[in-house]
Amino acid sequence: MASTPPHCSITATTKPYQSHQYPQNHLKNHRNHHNNQRNQTHPQRFTLSKPPPSPCNAAKPATAAAAAAATTRGPISQAPTPFPALAPDFSGRRSTRFVSKMHFGRPKTTINTRHSSIAEEVLQHALHNCQGGLERILVSFESKLCGSDDYTFLLRELGNRGEYEKAIKCFQFAVRRERRKTEQGKLASAMISILGRLGKVELAKGIFETALSEGYGNTVYAFSALISAFGRSGYCDEALKLFDSMKSYGLKPNLVTYNAVIDACGKGGVEFKWVVEIFDEMLKGGVQPDRITFNSLLAVCSRGGLWEAARNLFSEMVDRGIDQDIFTYNTLLDAVCKGGQMDLAFEIMAEMPTKNILPNVVTYSTMIDGYAKAGRFEDALNLFNEMKFLGIGLDRVSYNTLLSIYAKLGRFEEALDICREMEGSGIRKDVVTYNALLGGYGKQGKYDEVRRLFEEMKMHKVSPNLLTYSTVIDVYSKGGLYEEAVDVFRQFKRAGLKADVVLYSALIDALCKNGLVESAVSLLDEMTKEGIRPNVVTYNSIIDAFGRSATSEYVSDAGSEIGELQTKSCSSSLVVKPDIEGKATDGEDNRIIKFFGQLAAEKGVQAKKDCRGKQEILCILEVFRKMHELEIKPNVVTFSAILNACSRCDSFEDASMLLEELRLFDNQVYGVAHGLLMGFRENVWIQAQSLFDEVKLMDSSTASAFYNALTDMLWHFGQKRGAELVVLEGKRRQVWENVWSNSCLDLHLMSSGAARAMVHAWLLNIRSIVFEGHELPKLLSILTGWGKHSKVVGDCALKRAVEALLTGMGAPFRLAKCNLGRFVSTGPVVTAWLRESGTLKLLVLHDDRTHPENTRFEQISNLQALPL
């Protein structure tokens, strides 16, 4: 019985979204519903309406030190201890993938059967004859076959060769000849198990129901086999229903039963705490777990990134003296990688050879993908090189993971080299390959390449999937190519696919970025009515839109919508572009087509954005409350969007009120922002340090966004000393690599507030060099970037802000003639300016709001002595 999820692509679901219905507790709901059916004795009927996977509510990970410590887990029935609230939820890592678990090289379990040589002869005849002649063969050898052992051998071998129809015919023949109920039950269990492995769950269910009605299927083995079949095919509810019904038949689950139902829960997305209940029930019943049990439990942890719970389970395996195998380590690594604990994952991988378990292609693929999702691309590529050096052949998953990394880095020549190598090894590009390339080219704005690839995949008979359409529509929408997006949407509808959270979120984001907040909220209402659960990305777009425009035309409250807030004073006039809407047909989703028309109408026309105030703040707060109500965990993007909204708010009171309210939901994050804004820096600085440490574990772009948003807000409201200290913490933690040296300050990855705070810190630093008697370099530079993405090349907000700051201080820097984004000066000129008596006063920053207890902190942190 498989104890781990099926082999599927690592990169197939790397989008930060997944389509699913509202959370439902399969185990709890099922058991409550069926308690009144426990005493049934008639055969049960199970409908196979396959449910969509329910979201995995991953527990929040603890620190790496806690996981690395050798700990003995308490009773497993206790829910995992809540972990600090940042990564992976706050860090924005929202991986939903299953790592490939079909580990090659696993020794096959040998089943000791007492089959005769005659059975092997019959097998050869059966394989070389058509199904119609099988009955004749079985009749001719009937007297020589040795009962159920020979028939079980035939069933298994036919199943292994995919000849399930012949296996069923053989089973039916054997059951008719076999008079003993126990032997008939063994045959039924074997047949159900074989069909389950082949994914023929409907046929397996039919065999089970027939056996049950005829009196030989009432065995723990038959029930266990069908539970396993349900689990393999993703029918978790049916597996749990069948498991619960065993007691009404007077059957006591055994180890195989428990392993099957735990495995089904892992594949069906049941929450870990409910799976633990089954495990506790197993222990109380005197059934001792084995390696398959723990591997299945680890798979449940892996699905939700519950890395600390996985570590505890692993420790318990060791304590019980249960050997680990490659499955165990790969599943543990997957959980740890999904939890963002890559240093710990590396330690676990390094430990494997000491247990005589060598990392395989799945191990490396898991680690490489984990590093990629953490933004540690060089580490990922180093592992890839190590993999090749060791002669570990890449599989489709490995190639697609590597290709995705190169595409994200914009290194398309290397990505195409990987494609060629992949095809040279006999692995054709699949939908995952194309999705990675489409996403990579899209992020680089290479729309012609996106168009070419999209057509190429269809020409090569690679059917686009839901993620493909969502990616291409998202790319075109963000690029303003709305007519192209409409065309792809129509293809999507013709393919018979249903819009999911990825597509809805892409459309909502496009509407929000164009100031059409009313339409975005309307679409949000529509998706919830369709039973599609918004995710953190969806809500982040809405929050960011409120912060940018304050044009919150309305937020309705119908079912699962946000709440009744209306701001009619700033509604923008929208005219739907007729050449888009006019093409809609009755069979298409005219509402979405209309939204594309609105986007096209707004293209090049800026929506009115002059209405700001408390209403906007209240809208953001209501959205945040709705996220909390739906148990959607805000992440660092949410935090940045909220702080950016505060920065654009003219009222200090409104901004402080928003952060004060948000402290009720997450004091660790918003308490720090509120404390720094209010001037209680010393009170929150230790807490801030802890927060900064957590942010350091995130990828560089995410960490940079965090620091930029926080410093922008502080600078905007006059807390400039606090902003300076925050950017220096970012520099110390290398959030911005190579940000400064004695001769150059590079600001092009910073926001305007962070950049201005950093200019003050850098000038104070080089002033200390001057007063220590050292000479400055001959040429000093401040880089801002030249605004290549601005409407006017050479002009960007960051450059203007830094230029105004330097001019206001009288700093002797001028714009370089050969570089539109570089301010330059000579060492002697800057030295003379720094020696002027009034310069120090200009450079030292202060907070507009402060408290007496901050005085001692100022003495502790002396910028003028800051080392490079």
C-alpha cells in the first residue's frame, strides 16, 4: 500500500494560489453526520462525487533552533503547539505542491504465496490469449490449480500487467468454484486491492458491494482494501465513511486499515489534528504503528508545511526503534522545505548518508524547489550541479524545477538549454514546462514570446491547463493587452474549464491596479458566490487598491463579501469599450468580458484619486477583518500594502488608528509598526529585532518590500530617526546587497523613504571617516536608477526625492552627464562640506514624536561610529 502522495510536478502549482471550496472538515463533519448510522447491518452505498481538495491549514512554524533540538514529543493527540506567526504564511510562501513521492529504487514487497507451477503456466496462457478464451483456459486447468493461492497469484500478476479485465474474469471464475467463505473473502480482498492500485475504484467498489451482499466481504481485509482504493483515488470522504462503518459490521480495524485511512487523509487534505485523532484511536486499540504509518503521518505534515510536527514524528519513529527509509526522509524534507526552514533541511539531507540512505532524484528535487521558493537561487543551482556531479539522472520534475528557476531569474538562454537537454534525454516538454516559461517571459514583459509559446504548446498537442490560461490572462492583463486577454479567456471557456481563484485574482488585481475598485470588489463578491474561496493574494490586491486610490466606491455584504462601506464621492466614470464587450456571446461570461472592457476604457486614463481619509482606512480594516474571519493568514505583502496605505494617508490619527486596530489581530507585526510610529521605540525595539530576524529568512525581494514599506510610513509621518534605524537594520542584515561603500551608495532597490534615510546614514558614516583623519575617494556616487520604467525616461520618483533631499541640505552633488540616475561629487568637495559647522545638524535625524525613555536608546546607537 502506498503511504505517500502520487508522483506529480513540483512546479505545477507554484503559483501562490489554489482553487478550492470553503474549508470543510472532512473527518469531523463526516463522523458527526454518520453517528446515527453505526448500527446498520445492510450493505452501504458510497457515491463517488470526488470532492475538491480542502485547504490545508498549516500550523505556523517555530524557530529552526527549536526544531533542531533533540526533543521527545508529548502525546500525539495534542494539537501541535502554535508557532510564531511569520513564516511561511507571513513570508508569502504559499506553496501548495505535493513533492514527488514515487521514489525510485524502493524494494518491492515480496508476497509469500504458495502458488504452484501450474499457476505460472496458466498465467502465460492467459497473457497470450484474448479475454474471450480465458474461461476455456481456466476450465481446462481447474483440476490442477491449488485453490485460492493459485488464483490470488493469477489476479496479482494480471493486475501488475494492467490486465484488469482478465483479472476480474479470473476472480469471478474462482469465486464460483470456491465454496469456503473465508477463501472467497481472500480473493475479494486481493481483487479490490489490485483494482485500487490501478485506479479502477468504481470496479473495486462493485466487487466489494457484491462480496458484502453475498456474505464473504465482511472482513477487515476487504474493508481495508477498499479504504486504500478510495484513498489512492482521492476519495477521502468515502474512505472515512467506510472506515466508520466497520464497527457496525463488528469489525476491528487492524494495522493495514489504519495505515490505509491515514494515507487517505493525507491525500484528501484532512487537517493534521483530525488525523492525529485516528492515530490516537489506533494506539488506544492496541495497534502498534509501523514505518508505513509514520510515513503517512509525515505526508500529512508535508502537505501543510508542518515542519515541527514532522520533526516530532520523526523523533518518535527513532524512539520506537522503527527504521527510516528514503520515503521517510524525502517526506520529512518536503515538510521542512515547505516550512521555509532550508538550513534545517540541508542538515537533514546531510544526515542521510550516515543512515546508509543516499539522497535520490526526489531528495534533490525537493531541496532545489525549496531553495527556489525561498529565493535562494544560487543554493538551488549549486545543488543541481552537485546532483549532476554525482551522476544522479534528472527526471521530468527536476528539469521543470530547474527550468522554472532560470525563467524566474530571466536567464532564458539557460532555460532553453535545459529544455534542449530535457528533450535530448527523451523527456518532452509538458504543460508544466510551458507554464514555467510563460510565467518567466511574462514577468519580463516579453509578450511576443508569451504569444509564441502559447501557440507552440497547442501546436505540439500539449493541452493548456487551468494554470496556463490563468498565467497568460494575468500576463496580458498586467501588460495592458486586454483584447489579447479576452481572446485567451474565450479559449479558456471553450475548453470547458471553470474559473478558479488564480484567474479571479488576476482579474481583480488588474482592475485594482487601474483604479477600478468597485468592479474589483464586485468580482470578489461573484467569486465567493461561485463557491471559490479568495486567498491572501486576492485580498492583498484589494487592500493595495484602497491604499492607492481611496476610491472605495462600495464594498457590499452579500454572503461572504467584505462589508457595507460606501464612498460615492469619488466614483470614476467608466465607459465600456464596445469592441470588446460587443464580441461577447450568450454562452460566455459576459460579466468578465465587461470587466475587460472597463480595463480597456481606463487604459491611459487615470482614475480620480484625490479622495483620501478615514473611509479608506475603514475599508482596509474591514478587509483585514474579513481575512481573519475566513482564517486567511495575512503575509508580508499584506503588511507592506497596509503600511503603504498609511504612507499615502494625510492623517496621522487615521494611520495610527488603523495600526492600533490591527494589533488586535497580530501584535508581533503591527505592534512593532504602531510602536515605532507612536515614538515608543525603546519599548518595541527588542520585539522589532525579533521581527527583523524573521524577515531575514525571507527572499530578498520580499524582505526589501517589508523594509521599504515600514521606512516609508515612518518617514512620511516624521519619524525619521526611526526610519534611519530601520534601514540600517536592513543593511546590517544584507537586505540590499552592496548598498554602500566608501565611494558609492546604491539606492535603486529602495523606496523613497528608505533611500532618504539611507542617504543621511551614509553621509554621517563618511563624515566619521573624514573626522578620523582619512581621505575620501576621489569620486563619490549616489545611484538612484534612471527611471527606465517611468513615463519619462530619466525621471522617476526615487530620483526626484533624493535630488530634493540633497538640494535641501545643500549637499554638493550634481547629476552625472553620462548617467541620468547618478549623482556625483568629488572627495575634496564633499570633505569640505562635511567639515562645515552646520552640516552635522542637517545630517542628524530626529523623530517628530518621541518619549523620554528613547533618550537612552539614542546614546546606545551612535551612527557616527557605525563601521562599514
